[in-house]
Amino acid sequence: MKNIVVLVSGGGTNLQALIDAQNQGIIKSGKITCVISSNPGAYALERAKNNNIDTAVIRRKDYSEFSEYDKALAQLLVSKNADLVVLAGFMTILGHQVISQFENKMINIHPALIPSFCGEGYYGLKVHEEALKKGVKISGATTHFVTEECDGGPIIMQRAIDIKNDDTPQTLQRRIMENIEWKILPLSVELFCSDKIKVVENKTIISE
Ligand code: GAR
């Protein structure tokens, strides 16, 4: 059984999807043992507490140097015995110490079809605004391992939906969350926890 630590910053609907998947037995080879937030007011922390999951808060602004913050977060994750770190709407940039400590052991969910609408500055609603501005006909979500290239690590799962003529960033965001993110994130976590993902040259090979 792997220890899963989830990093959050906001509402935590993806965290909730992970908790629900654990309760439903979709995630059965790992257990969410801690939720760490970059924001003490994040509703995601309430979701963790309601499910008796240990919580912690670490804020970038409490450290004058980025390298100090990076080191503190890496130490916190190690102290929680994380086998897998999941970024579920975590909005703070990660540094070398955290990323190298958890190479191919850290999964992010991004609300677009990477390599479209990703990289620095593309987060939350902004991703969907840009997709609609471009006029793409499909969008979706991607799970991937985290590397030092922002949103550039090995892709684990992707799914797409059609864009509608009357979509707004908000309706598109909601449809992608409900139909894709809340499904592929738990599935990707279970694939990792059951040792079904192999990384070869920045690509994943998934065994069924
Ligand atoms: C989700 O849509 C997630 O994909 C996105 O933020 C939202 C968090 O919602 N993440 C990013 O944009 C990362 N670049 P949640 O707090 O309700 O899970």
C-alpha cells in the first residue's frame, strides 16, 4: 500500500474525487495519508479534515529565499513518508529539490490537452479562456509526471471533449472537471500505486 500525499491550493474538487475513488475502491493500492496546502484558507483542507486526513500548510511567502521554501517542502514531503505526491490544483511553482526528490513519483493534473495551453502562466480558468480564444474544437485534461519543465513531463492519461458554440471559460472548466479530471486523476493514481506505469525516455508505458 503506497502513501499518497496530495498538494492543493483551492477548492479541492480533484482531492474530493481522489477521496471518493478511495472510498469506492477505485484507488485500492494506495491511501491518502496527508493533504498539504499552499493556502491556509483553501476549502480543500476542510475536505481533508472531514475525512480524517492529516493536513499541513506551507506558504511560499513565509520564506525569503525560494531555495529555503523548496527545501522545507521537500523535507515536509519526506517527513510524511510520501511514496506518491499528487498535485491537485496546486498553484505554487515547485523547485529542484522537491522535483528531484520525487522524480517519476509526482503526478499533476492539467486542464488541457498538453502540449496545448500549458506551461508557465497557464493555470485554472486562464487555460480555458485561451482555448476558447483560439477556437479549438476539442479540449480536455492530462495527467503527467512532474519534471523541471513546466507541464512537460511524461504524459500518463489524456481525454478530450467537444467544445460547444456557447461555451464560456466557466462552463468548459466545469465540463472538463466533471467528465475528465475527476476520472483520470484517480485512475492515474491507481495505475501508479499498482506499479503499472513505466517511464522510458520521457514517455510512459502503461501495462493493463
Ligand atoms: C483544476 O481544474 C486543475 O486541473 C487546475 O486547477 C483546478 C483546481 O481545481 N490545475 C491547474 O491549472 C494546474 N496548472 P480543484 O481545486 O477544485 O481541484
